[in-house]
Amino acid sequence: MIISLFSSTSVPSTDRLVLFFGQAMVVGAALLIALALVYFKKVGWLWKNWLTSLDHKKIGIMYLVVAGVMLLRGLADTVLLRFQQATSVGASQGIISSNHYQQIFTAHGTMMIFFVAMGLVFGIINLILPLQIGSRDVAFPLLNNLSFWMYAAGAILINLSLVFGGEFAATGWLAYPPLSELQFSPGVGVDYWIWSIQIAGIGTLLSGINFITTILTKRAPGMSMMKMPVFVWSVLAAMTLVAAAFPILTVTLVLLTLDRTIGTHFFTTAGGGNAMMYVNLIWAWGHPEVYILILPAFGIYSEIVATFSRKRLFGYTSMVYAILAITGLSFVVWLHHFFTMGAGANVNAFFGIMTMVIAIPTGLKVFNWLFTMYRGRINFASPMIWFIGFVITFSIGGAAGVMLGVPPIDFQLHNTLFLVAHFHTMIIGGALFGYFAGIAYWFPKVFGFKLDEKLGKIAAYLWIAGLICAFTPLYILGLMGATRRLDHYDASLGWQGLFIVAGVGVVIILAGVAVQFMMFYLAIKNRKKNLDTTGDPWNGRTLEWSTTSPAPVYNFAIIPTVSDRDEFFRRKQLGGILPRRKYAAIVMPNNSSFGFFMAGWALMFAFSVIWHYPPTMIVALLGVIGTFIVRTFDDTTTHIIPAAEIEAIENKRAGALV
Amino acid sequence: MAKRIKITPSKIFILALSLFLLFCFILFLLVRHHTFAVLSPAGQIAQSELNLMKFAALLSLIVIIPVFGILFYIIFTFRESKKSKKYAPEYSNVLLELVWWAIPLGIITILSIVTWNQTHQLDPFKSLSSNQTHVRIQAVAMNWKWLFIYPDYGIATVNELTIPTDHPIDFSITSEGPMNSLWIPQLGGQIYAMAGMNTELHLIASKTGIYRGVSANISGSGFAGMHFNVSAVNTQTFSRWASSMTSQPQTLTKGTLHQLAEPSENVEPFVFGTVENGLYDTIVNQYMPFQLDPDNGKTNAMSMHSMSSMEGM
């Protein structure tokens, strides 16, 4: 059996069933997909139309699909965690061992941040950003495809940990040394953790550079910086953070890898290593990461609130400066994640105050959104329900955050469930709700047909109710002195009832997820009935609504010239259809398997390092170099769509604007 | 056919509100007999930290309540179906924008001043002033239990702590393995325990009682069992306890330390009647790359590794 071949440590018998179930799920799903593809003769189609595509819209969809799958994986972990904490009280030990429990919450955090939240962010950015700036593609389409595949390879690797070795890091999602060092974590779990986020992280960095370049160089003529939609600003800010912060992650992980594989002493206790250095480095990446997740969501809210209030965004300039302020400040607050490490009062007070200062631009943004709605005509479509859920939960989570930002208060709440409740309220209520709102908003643009609004609203209500039900008990538990990551506690503490209520909250969230999947299923099934023939189902304001739904492969037959922040809205007010002009031929990039193979070699390399097997390591390195050389000899990287073909496509779009 | 119920925004609002109130009531029933450790201070530090928490919460409410008020007012007034006459698609107001900058700015300024002062006031490394003698305790986090050495009494306890009330307790904290965090919520906030490093925590208990202490940072599979009871007793009881403990048979020396450090989970409390001098410094300094001069090694090592020397950063 491969499982025993790769087994590094013995797995406790109590966990065998859970582990086996997980393995069966991963292997079964992979086999099922492979068989279905072969049976329906779709392998070639998938390869040609999707996997090797450099079209940013298709890459965006692939990001969303992977993120959706990983969301289910992360939620499965949530169920196990909640079940364990609701049952492992007093004499009862629950269903899983403490080590397995620790692996599960480590996997939960890692997957939700790196593969769900980041996947959704990059999916949405890919889908919409080029359209919003009136561009035909991103600056580096090939790199974009490589980024996606690096992300996918990371996701595959984290799932492989379940099958080969059956072990993941049991260290918490940031794997602090010395616990994550060889001395205390001798198995392959931490190595799987390192390499899955290392590979995905490099993809993220490449994406960051790609989108910065795209925004700076590919905007439609006339779109000055201060005429960019706020979503574009928020992406520019987030990608700047990516470019600045992700190299720190890469280096930190390399140092930890060296400690674990060749016996260096960067973070070990012996040999002059210093674990505090790791904690600083990982948070110097980790805090900007939080804003990498939240800023694009802020941008999405800005677009949605303006569109559905039928009003221009209130305080555009303030919004932009607020985003920039948050971007800058997010780099000088990392120490608030470890006030309790014992830096002096001056250091703690500085970082505490910087943390609170972030509340100023953030608070301003909330007020500006509210005043965008003020004197509007608000259509409460499902994206707006997500937005209202966001304002309510984010305000409460933000207040908790301000409290945690005061060092003496943090000493009492650090590493408690109050903290856990705080960051879940922020990341679910703030970031995730924003992505869901964005998906509901832009779905018709991407796919050409609409989602069911009623199901969308029910899903939003369930998520909001579930979020409140799952995390209010955790705020209370934190105040009762319950620390995070406990797999067992005494019955006399009286925590069990609250953990059960939190579990009910998770069930409500799962119901919301079920409704969402049903919504997507029904939308695809009944797509003929819900076609968006206008390209502008919401009475939108920005350029992405000026093309057809879905947008043609070249996005815009004629690149628009911009003279207003809400350019498309202005055009509609001027009377809509502009006179037809002569079309010119368009150069578009060819499909390429470069990204697929590069990420494949990276995956092979990582897997070889994890299992200390040099021969395949060398093959993988040679593979990288070889693939690179092959690509440099490829002379046909672009193709031309002739003007006649464009005219034919465009003529089919009866009544479309631009 | 059943009459269709028309869903209106006010109905959704009332339904949501009643569900929320019911939810709060259930939570209340679940917790009403149990201790809120963070909210039930038994000492001066925990009390000051709680006061600060209340202050910050109140200050936050100054923003949250208006936000919720404005949100619901706008939802009900400016929905499309109301066809509000005040509809103004190009509405902007620079003055209001400035107000939105000013309100959070004002609140954060107040909170920042308080934070600066209180962070210095409640610095865990700061020794507490008192006319009573200080009791020194050296806490060592091990896989997976706490060792508490009383250097002035030559005794040590595992997974239990006895302290006198009204005497400042001076903790020196380190770890023998992974990072942990020493937290006794009813007495005050936590500080990390790190190998090769000495951190400090100064707490005081003002009333007798038994308080729960934990490790708040994950350190491996036995981490959930790293809790202990702190018995705060009056001075006489403490002296009697300390002197009676010296007759306990178990001895802890540099030679036998590694036996204690062997990983063990859910360890029942026990006592060492004798502890070798300088044991704590040996634990802190065990990773030092050079040999220390045994005569003045202690002071050197402490100043090199103490986090408080980072104060000047």
C-alpha cells in the first residue's frame, strides 16, 4: 500500500477511521473526476479550453472552482473541530486524538487563508479587473496561467498530505518554532505545510506583480489614476502588499526548511537560533496578508453599494486615501500579534496605537458606504444583503479588534477564543461576505446567465445568522478564560453548552453553503431561461458592464476612451449606443502548457524534498530548466483575430453598448 | 390555497431581532452559573485591565451605535420602493466627509493617549510597589506541565501554585521546550514562556481563593492539559504551607531535571521538597554557546537573555 510506504509516524487507532474517510474522499473524488472526463471524452476539451488557457476570465473561473473545493475541505475540518470541542469534556475524550485535532485546525487555517480566501480574491480579480480598466488582458497572460497553476499545485500538495503519510503539521497555521522544528515535529506534516504554502505563495507573488503592472500600464485611454474604480484601487493596494510581503513569507519558509532539512539553526533553541525572529518575520508577512484579503473586499463593496443605491460613490477621494493609509499602516502593526512576547512598554504602546490608527480610515470607509446609500434608491438585491451583514458583523468584530489592540487588554484576551471569534468575524464577515457579494454581482457578466436572487438572499441570511450563532459563544468563552486550540476541557468550567451552540452556528453556515451550491446548480441547469442578453443586468456604472455577458475573448472590440469615474453610467445617460466604428484586428496570446508543467515540476520537487528523495528532486529541477528552454524556442505565442471575425462576433450583439 | 405571507423588510427585521433576543436568552441561561475569568478579577492587575477593557468597549459603542442607527434608518427610508423624494444620484458633501474623518480620529486619539499611559502602567515587566515582601516564583513550561520553583524557599511545585494574598508575586518565566504562555486570568494578563529566554510577569492577588491558570499557547499534543490551580491564601497560611513543603521527600536537581522534562500529559500536581540552587538559571542558559563563569554567571546570563533588555529598542 502506498499509504504504509509513505507512513512516517504511526497513526493512533482512534483516528484511523477519520483519516481513512478523508483519504477515501480525496482519492475517490480525484478518481471520479478522472473517470468522468475520460468517459465523456472531455479530457481534450478541458486541456484545450481551460487548463492551458491564458484568458484571464477562464483563469478566474478556475481559481473559483479550486477555492470552492477547498472551502468544502476547510468546512469538513470545521465540523470535526466543532464536534470534538462539543463532546470532549471531562471523562469523554471526543472522537479524535489531540494530535489529530491539532493537525485538523492547522489544516483548517492554512486551507481557508491560502486556498479559499486567496483563491477567491485572485479569482474575482482575474475575472473583473481587466474588464474594469478597459483592457483586453492582464499585462503578462502566461505568468497569470503559471500563477494559477502554482496555486493549484499548492492545493494539490496539501491534499496529498492526507494520502501520502496521512499527516499534516500539528502546530497551528503559522507553525511557530521551536514546536515546528525537527526536535518537536519530526514527521512530514510540517514539511507538507511549508511546501504547499511555499508553492502557492510564489504563485501569489507572481500574480501580485502581474496585476500591479496591469493596472499601471493597461488602463484604457483617459482613465487617470483618480478615475479608476475603487475596486481597481483596492486591488492595486492589495497587490502592492503582496509584492512587498510575500517575499518575507518565502524567505521565512526557506529558513525553516533549511532548519528542518540540512540542520541549520535559524530558529532552533540550540545552536544560537532564535524563534522570536521567526515570529516577527511570519507576522511581518501575516499582517499585510490580512489586508491583502480585506482590501479587495472593500473595493467590491464600493462597487456594489454605488450600483445598487443608484448613486455615485460618496467620497471617492477619501476612499482612495483611506485605502492608501490602510496599505501603509498595515506594515507597521505586525507586533500586535504578540504583545505577550514581552517587548517593552514603548514598543508595545507604539504598535498598539498604530493598530488603532487603522480604525480611522476603516471607520471612514464604513461611513462613506452608508452615505452612498443615503438619498439613494436602494435595490436590496443579494449583494446588498451580504453588504448589510458585513456592516453589522464587521462593526462588532472591529470593536473587538480595537480592544485587542490595547496591549494590556490583549494580555487578557490573547490566544483566547475571543481572539478566534474576532478574526473569524473579520475574515468571514469582512472578506468572505465581500467575495460572495462580488460573485453574486459579477456572475452574470462572467457566465452570461443570472443566479436565482431568492436563493442568493436565503444563503446570505443563513451565513449571517450562522456567523453570529457560531462566534458569539466564542466571544463569551474567551471572556470565561477559554484559550484557543483546546481539544479537551473540564466539565466544571461550564463551557460545553456554548460550544454546542457554536456547533449549531456551523450547521446554519453549512445550510447556507448548501443553498449556495444549489443556487449554482440550478443556475447552470436553467441557464437558457436566465440569460443576460443586455450585458448590464444591474444598471451598472463601470466599464465591465459595457461588454456582452459573457465578454468576448478579446473583452472590448474597440478599447473605450474614459472621461468619467462611472464611465459606463455616463455613456448610458448620454444616450447609449455609440456609432459603430471600423474594427481592427486584435492580437491575442496562444494557449500554453508552460504553467501546467512548471507547477507540475514544482510539485514534484516539493514532494521529493518532503520525502528526502534526491533523484526526483534533480529530475524536477532539470524539468523546470527544460520547460523554460522549450518555451523560449516557441515562436508562435500569439495569434491574430482578423477584423472580419470581430465584426461577425460584434454584429451578433444586437443592441449592445459601447 | 393558503394565503401567501408578504415578506416586508420590517417583518424580516422584527423576525431577526426576536431570533437574536431568543439567542441571547439561551446564551444567558447557559452561562449564568459559571465564572467569567476575565471579568472576575481577584487582583489589582486584572482589575486595571478589566477597567481598561470596559473603557475601550464603551468608546467603541460611541461609533457602533450611530453606525447601526444610520444603517437601519437608511435601509428603511431609501429603499427603492419608497420612491424617496430626496433621491440625489450625484450627492456629495465634503463637510460630512471631513466629519467622518474627524469622529474616528477623535476617538482614536483619546484611546491612544490612554493606551500609551496604560501600557506603561500595566507593563508586565514592571515590579509592583507594595510594603509587603515580594514572593519570587520561577515558572518553567515543560512538555506538558508547569514547574514552579520558589527560589526563596528551596521548594518547587508541578501544576499547582500557592501564593500569599497582598504580596506582589514576581514571576520569571522560561520554557524547557516549545513556546507556551503563562496566564492566570483572574490575576492578570499573560506572558510567553520561551526556551533560552527569561520573561517576567508581576501579579498580585487581593483576595483568597482558587484561580485557574493555563498555558495559552499551543506547545504540542499534551497542551490542553497544561492547566493548574492557583491557591491564594493569607500570609500565615502561606508561610505554614511553605515550611511544611520542605519536608516533602522528592528532590529536584540539575541531574534529575531531564526526568521531569520527559514528555507527560495531564500530570497530577506534586511537590519537590528540595530544589537545587540555580536550577532556573541552568534551564535558561542551557542553550548558551559558551560556558559561564559559575561565580558571576547568573547576572551575565540574565542580562543577556532577559527580554527587558529590549526595552531600549
